[in-house]
Amino acid sequence: LREQAALELPESEGRALLLELGAAAEARGDDARAAALYAKVLEDEPGEARAFTPLLGVYQRLGRRDAWLALAEQAIGTVETVKERSALRLRQAEVLAEKKNGVKRAIDVLGDLLLDEPGHQEAFELLASFLARAGRNEELADLIARELDAAWERGDLEAGAKLTPRLVAVLEEGGRIREAAEACERALGALG
């Protein structure tokens, strides 16, 4: 009855009521009903940020991975802050990596995250692990080298000392011995 009333109200008031009803359904443990209500809000207003977070949570609880991924993609285009986009992209990459052949797309998502928020440590580590798992050593070396350059530029000697051996190992594995030696020389100069 209240849902029908929401359809009769002016748009913003109707959406507010549907969001309220969705929250009440969640509180009762009726995730399927909550999902339908939040989805209705997004049907009427695809950019309604107040519906994204709860619907993402409901989809995750329901195990609706494909619906979650589609909604996350939509949400990334509408959220306002870099921090919110990064959090969504990070979770999106984790979910994608669980899918068969999803690591390639997860790598792309994490690359976008790092373009939007350079220096995001968790994204860097996850991307590095995915690149290593996929055998994409050239890209892994480039990723570590960019992170290492940023560490040296900001004077972060601890990060530089940790990243240099990682870079050297990847470069040596790829037969890039000269570049590995140059990375060592740079580290010695910085840490000297």
C-alpha cells in the first residue's frame, strides 16, 4: 500500500518513500523485497546515489554477483568522490577476479583506479598480484617502476627500499639486467 502511495507522490518524495521502504525490508531481513524497492528507485532515477550503497549490499548478501558488478559499474560513473570510486573499483576487481577469466578485466579496473587515485597501496598490491598471476611481467615491471619513482620523488626511503628488490627481481626474470642494475644504483644513491 505504501509502495503504491510512493508511485502517486511527486518524484523526489516517492523515491524517498521507496528508499525508506527498502531500508525497512532490509531491517526485516527481506533482502529480495529490499532489492526490488531499491531497483525501482534506480529505474526511475538512475543516478540516485542513496540507492546504490544499500542495493550493492543486498546484492552481495544475496550472492547476485553479476547484478552487483553491473550496479557497481553504474555507480562508479555517478559517485562524486575519488575515495568512493576507488572503494567500488577495488571491490569490483576482487569480484571480477573470482569469475572465470575475470582477472583481465580486474586488471583494467585496477589500472583505472590507479589513474584516478595514484598511490592507492591496496590497489597497487592487488594489481601487482594479478599481473604476476597472469604472467604479464612487462606490465608488472612498469607498475612497480612507477610506484618506485613516486616513492623516490616523495622521499619515502622505506618504500623505495622495499620496492627496489621487487622491481629488480621482475626485471631480471624478464632478462632486463641493465635496467635491474640501474634500479639498484638508483636505490644505493638514494639510500647512500
